[in-house]
Amino acid sequence: MKKIKKWDYQGHITKDGKKKTNHSRIGEKKYNYDKIPANFVIHHIDEDKNNNQYYNLILLHRKDHKRIHKRGSLIIKSVQPSKEKSEEEISE
């Protein structure tokens, strides 16, 4: 895959020619989605855009994500935990 840089994020061009950030790709695997659902985003818990470790990424509704960044809140609740894969499953 061709590498890209989108804003401050690293990513790749997908087979169908779309840009996909690394944290989104990892989040899709973690939560067992082919594509992140509409109105949801993958958030970096520690707010370090370069830390794409499995444990640092969480699925949030866009409104909650905006609220977190506006208030600087680090209190986060997971969304869709039943679909979440373990780190070992993602590595396979």
C-alpha cells in the first residue's frame, strides 16, 4: 500500500484508492468493523496521534469526541464492547 500523511496522521491508500489513517485501520480491527460506523471516530486516549497502540484507541461517537477535546476530559467510556477484539486476535 502507498503511504500517506493526512494532517498529522500516518496512513495508507487502500485498494480502492481511499485514504485511511493507521489509527482508523487498527480501530476497525479492534472493534471488528470493515468500516467505522457513521458518526463514530477512533480516539487516541492519551491524545498522542503517533501512539496507535491497541490499548490507546477507543471508539467514540463524534459528539462525545468533540466534547472530550473541548473540555479536555480524559473520562472515556467504551462503545460497542461486545464487538471489541482482543489484542491477540488483531495480531493474527
